[in-house]
Amino acid sequence: MTVRVGIGYDSHRFGEGGPMRLGGIDIPSNVHCAGHSDGDAICHALTDAILGAAALGDIGEMFPDTDAANKGKDSVIMLEAAVARMHAAGFAVGNVDITVVTQLPKIGPQREAIRARLAAVLGVEVSAIFVKGKTNEGMGWIGRGEGLAVMCTATLVPR
């Protein structure tokens, strides 16, 4: 059995006004992740982890920020496209581990909703996904509340 592992990373600065979209859900907030699409850093990191594990490119190749069609695009749609590519290549998600580094919003209260949303998109049980929130202990741009970063690993198994 061939098992593959991919790593994804994304970061976004905060813009004024909420809500914040993370993991395909809207989180009440007075800021949002600024970006060309909807700024969903969890979906972006997960998309890259899946594409990387399957050796099928990256999110920037599939959805370049130079393409006006991607302006404000729902990141779940991008993730769904990556999942379709992964399935076509003969793989399925085994598990996903996501770490969100941010001072705010707190991830713990949103964890189960994010896990459920991502499980539905990936076609896996909720138990195959975990989401952790970490602070940056007040250090650097994340600690100053200027933005957030997401790291993700995705394990793929043959379909």
C-alpha cells in the first residue's frame, strides 16, 4: 500500500470587518482574512497539502490570483476541485491534521463545526480530521494580531 503525506501552509493578514471564514465556516469576528479569494487559510493550506501529497501541483497553479475569476472565490470550491483531482489520481484522504496559529479568533469553540464541514467536503469521517488552535504567545506579527497562519498535513491512501 502506498501512503503519501503532503504539507500545506498559508498565512493571511487581517482586514477590517468580519466575519472570518476558516475551514468553510463563518466565524463571528471584527476582522477577516484578506486575500484574493475569500481568504480561508485553512482550506488553502489543506488544498496544498492534498495536491502536494498526490504530486498534482498547488493551489496557485489551479487558481492563480492573477485570474479575475478567482476574486472572492469560495475556498471550499477550490478544495473540492483538489479533492476531485486527488480522486481521479486514485487517492483518498486517510487523515488530516491542521494547526491554526492565531491570537484571535479562538479556534477551540469552532473546532467541531470546522471538522464537520471539512469531513463533508473530503468525504471522510469527522474522526479523520483534527484542528488545533495555537497562539503565538504575543510574539511577532501573529502575536500582534495582524494575521494568522495555518499548517496542515494530509495523508493520502489508495482508493
